[in-house]
Amino acid sequence: MSTIKVAILGFGTVGEGIYRILKEKKNEIKSQTGFTIEISSIVVRDVTKKRIETPGVKITDSIHDVFENPDIGLIFEAIIGEDPAFTYLSKAISKGINVITANKAMFAKHGPALIKLAKSHHVKIGFEATTAGGVPIIRTLENLLKADQVRRIQGILNGTSNFILTKMRQDNVPFEVALEEAQSKGYAEADPSDDIGGKDAFRKLMILSDLAFGRQPKWDDIAVNGIDKIHASDVLTATEKGLRYRHIADISIDEDGTPSGSVGPVVIGSDHPLYGVDGVDNAIIVDTEYLGALTLIGPGAGMYPTASAMVSDFLHIVGKREKILIPS
């Protein structure tokens, strides 16, 4: 029986979720893939920080401990920010290590370069978790593009913003109160500016644009607005009219092949596919030439939606193990 040794970079909410799933589902993974998975090391910034017990796993603050281990076959990357994530993954790929990332800030900017690098080194890169949490939009698009053409993508790509707008409407509370609850439930970071300001949804939209259209629009050409300027009175007025606020990211391509889009709050009616999407759920409408409009809905915030998407990438990679290099 073969063993796959993996490392986890970052042990915040997502990193811990990956660890928990891999440990709890170890037997199911072995039964499904024929491989035993072994978490060799977890890279953190502060080794003295109190965290859950990880028996048999090396907790280190040095990435060199990972790269110096010749048996590491795959890395789960759950770091916040562009660097050092991009540097770490570039080196890992160059060393023939398969990688899976949830880092949308990094991947929106460096994704094409990492994909190209992975192809040249004959390793796999998984990035399902960079966009829409537990919604399998990346693999769905990859499958659609084999026989169809995507014309437009629009969706709720940030579960935190959707949760806040839902609470404001359902409980008739101010933005600040809804945000505080989102933070207390772990849906929003201590610094929620990327979520409520629209940057998080924008980065995910750029990843989808690259995948669907083979390119991104100029970032400065995209109007990006958040939900932080929406007042309880605005939500109440919309509700009384049977309308709802949704934070929608929208990208489409014109006849010349040029993508354009926007990110911001939109007031929609009950005839819109995103009208009934509440709480932390994400939803994406993919409009294609032949299939028409396809809507995917699922959880978009919290520990397990993102972590489960990364483990799904792992299972997908292992399923294609005859095409990749995995240490025995």
C-alpha cells in the first residue's frame, strides 16, 4: 500500500479544516484511492501559538523543513496574501511537488504563471478552493469548456457579504451589527475590508475570467464596490418593494473576445436566480452558448467549505496518479 506524504502551509481556519478532514476521513480516502495519506509537517508563523493537538505531525516555522523532505508529494497552501505563498508554490512546483491552493489573492495575479509552470514540470495544481468555497465551479467550467463556450458569469462570490446582507434584511439590523455577528461566527476576519469592500469577490471573478475566457480584463477597468455603504434603511426600502440586495460579481465577453465586468451591490427581484440565495451561500450563474444558463449554489464561508474543496482537489489529483509523480 502506497503512502502520500503531504504538508500544510498555514494553520488558520482553512489549514485546520484540511487537517481535520484528512485525519477524520483517512480510512475513506484509503478505500477510495488506494493510498494512505500522511501529514508530515505543518508550516506556521508562530510555533508557540496555542492550537489543536496534531500528534505525529511536525509543526515548524521554516518552509525549508518541507523542501528538504524528499518524500513530500503534495502541498496544501492556505496562507493569506500573495507572498510568500507565490514564492513557496513556485519552488514546490519546480521541485516536482503537486500543489493545492485556496489563496485567491495570490492566484488571481499569479495563477496563469503557476499553471504554466506546473505543466512544464509535469505536476498538478488544484485551485478549486480559490473561488466560491464549496461550490465546484472550477471543475464545472473545465468540463463545460470541452464542448461549449461561456458567454457570461455572474454570481455571489463572497459568503461574508451575503451573510451580512441577509441579516440586515431578515433582522432589520444596521450593517455594523450584522458584521459583528459575521465575525463572531467566524465568517469574517478581524479585518473584513477585503470581503465587505468587494476585493475578495473581484479576485475570484478574475480567476473565473482567466479560466472561462483565457484572459482577464484590465483590473483598473473593473468597477469594484462593496456593501459597506449600504444602510439598514436601504435594505428596508428594497424589502418593502419585494426586492433584495445582493453583492454580485459579473463578467462577460464581447464579440471581439474582450472581457468586461463589475463587482458591487445590486437590487434584484424575485425573478432573478440569485434572489433566494441567503446566508453564507455562494451562487454562480454560468451562461453558455449551447447549454444556456446553469446555476450552482453552495456554502461559501467557514472552515469546511474551503477545506473540503481542497481535499476534493486532492482526490481528483490522486485519481489521475498515473499522470503525476507521487513518491512511493
